[in-house]
Amino acid sequence: MEQRNRLQEHIRDIRRLYDIRAVLGLDANKKKIICPLPGHRHHNNTPSFHIFPKAGHQQWQCFGNCG
């Protein structure tokens, strides 16, 4: 259980320290891009990777084949 708590604390620190848009080199207003994940299995270049705020931090989801 202690290891899980340390992992959760580490994840919270990462969320606080890093901005997803900055890591991807995007400007602050861009919220949807072509999926940057390795193993990208989309057959087109339609933007499907969304970045959105939720519960005080940023989350992302790819609405393409990445899941």
C-alpha cells in the first residue's frame, strides 16, 4: 500500500510540474491535434488527440484507434 501511495504522490507531482501542451510544443490555445503517441495506428491525419482540464489538472484522450 505504501508503494501505491508513493506512486500516486509522484503522479500528482508530475501533473503539477508539467503542462501537456508545453511538453508537446503546442501553444496554450491548441486543444486538439493529430495523435503524437508512439504506435499511432490511425489511417488518416484527422486531429483526434484532445487535451482538456479536469479536476484541477490536464487530461488527454485520443478519440481515434489509440483509445
